[in-house]
Amino acid sequence: MKIAHIINPVKVNKESDLYLAQPVTFQSMLNAKEFARDIIQVDLYTTQYQEDREIIPNGFIVTDDLTRSILDLNDFKIKRKLPLIKDILDKLYDYSDAKFLIYTNVDIGLQPYFYMYVKQLIEFGWDGICINRKTLPEFLEFVSELNVNYLPIIYSIEGEQHPGIDCFVFRRDIYPNFELGNVCIGFQGIGAVLKDNIKKFSHNFIWEKNANATFHLGSTERSWEKRKKYADYYWHNSDERDAIDASLKMIGRLEKIRNIFRVRSIIAKMIK
């Protein structure tokens, strides 16, 4: 089995949650790849803006830099250079020939057995998979700041169930069908859009809401103040999601109409 997994690293300062989270993400992905190396071919990819390249460690395949952001498509009160999820997944699709593709948020760590877990779900017949993370205690951020070699401690902590989807697994051949619009990462909406697409185009979809397969250090629940501060980004993704939802529903209606005509055609041939 061959799996390709992409993330979108970003260079940040110490005030950002990602400053501590990203090194843990990088190392946990490398550890999980090593854990599965005799059984699964796992290729780890990144796509990034040019200024973010320097933080990417060895062991990742660095694709071409992203050339646009949400700021090229809309006007926002506070400027944040956020990629579109379509641009990220396009890189993965173009660079890899793996049968199964994975996208996770860059602040999501993997348990060492993650790729083995995904492999077994696929072998059970699931070809579209969404996985919710476990949220680990805030004090573990402290551990990760000391050294990512403390990952065994992080692995051992039982996290709390979280409602958000941060991990997406799907067959390569369904990706050209995806309706992703101009949804940007970093704000609500992206998880639902990816889930809806994967569920729509997969043969057998599963949403793992309580799997101990991925984790996040501490809580990232946004305050109402932050929601108000970045309200225009939330509304952008919300509007895009509504349009995508309508498009997916239309595709479903067209499929039903086609199936009706197919059945009628078969019946007509049988009568003749």
C-alpha cells in the first residue's frame, strides 16, 4: 500500500500556538512513517509559501511554493496570508501517484501507529475516512517546548474527545470530483467541506469521532472576541461552504436522474 500525506507548514513567532505544535507534528509524522516502513510506503509532503521553507525538516518532500492566498480573492480587515485548501490538495495530487491521500492540519500530531491504523481501516473496506483528534492537556505544551524527544510522554497521555475534524483520508481517483470552492484553511468550514466531499464521492465512508490516532496539544477553542475580530474570514468560509453544499446536492440530483434513465433504458431493452 502507498499513502501520500501533505501538510502546510508556516514560519511563526513564539507568540503563535504553532511555534510549539509544528515541531511535534513534524517529528510525529516521521516517527509514524518509520513505524510503518516495512509494511506501507508513506511519502510525506509539504506545500508552503517561499518564506516558510526554512522551517521544514529533512524527511519531507517539498513541493512547489504556493503562489496565491485568500487575500488575492477577497478583502479582509486584518490581512492574513492563508492558503486555499484546493491549492494544497492540488499539490498532493500532482506530485504523488499514491492510491490514498491524506491531509491534516499542521498542528495535528500523529500516534506512532497512525498509518498502520489507516491501512487497517482501508483493508476493512473504508475508502473515505475522517478522523477527529484527541485534545491533550495544556501542560504538555511545556514538554514539547523542552524537546520533541519527549514525544513518548505525549503519546502516553489519554486525551479528550474533540468534535472537530482535522484528518482526512481519501482515494486519489475521487479527488478530481471534489468541489472545494475558495475555502481557506485556518477557520471553520474547511473540515465540513472536506468531509462532505469525501462522503459524497467515496464508496464506503467512515467518520471516526473517538479514535486515539491523532492529537493536539492543548485547546484551540476560539473566544468570541477572536471570532468578532476575524468575522469576515468566518463569513467567507461560510458563504463558500453554502455554495459547495448546493453544488454537491445538485450533483446528487443529477445522479438520481441519470439512474432513473438507466433503469428505464434497461427495462425498455428487456421488453423488446
